[in-house]
Amino acid sequence: MDTIVLKVGDFLDVAGARGHTTYEQMAAATGLGVGTLHRLRNGGPAGPAAIAKICHTYGVNFEAVFRFGTAAPKHAPRRLGHRTGAAA
């Protein structure tokens, strides 16, 4: 199922044009948490509030910094049957 994800390169261009190059600067400007921005920049799904705050803060339309796509998985799948470390 498709979801809404951040077009990271385009977002960084827009934010960088305003001098916002760190998570902290972007968070202060948008009102989003650093963790939310980190999740978005790593391919996580974007919710309506985050979309609205980013578009409003940077004066861009949806298509400029978001797209419909597949969100990145939260964690890499574990390989079953393989243990690391010393055997018990």
C-alpha cells in the first residue's frame, strides 16, 4: 500500500535555502520534533500534521517535497536461526 513519504533531496534543498541544515533548525522552524524529522528523512510515512507544517513553513506545495510511495520498514528483518556471540 502506498503512503506519503518525504522527497528528501528536494526537502533538503528547500530547507537549506532558508539556512536550515540541521535537524534542530528544521524542528524549530516547522514545530515538528527532531525525531519526527529524522523518521521522515529516513523514509518513514508522513502524517497530515507534518505535511501541513512543512508545506506552510517553507511555502511549498505538496508535490514539491512529498510523493506517494512505500515507507521504509521500521527495522531490518531479523534472520532466524542465526545467533551472534558465544554459544551457551
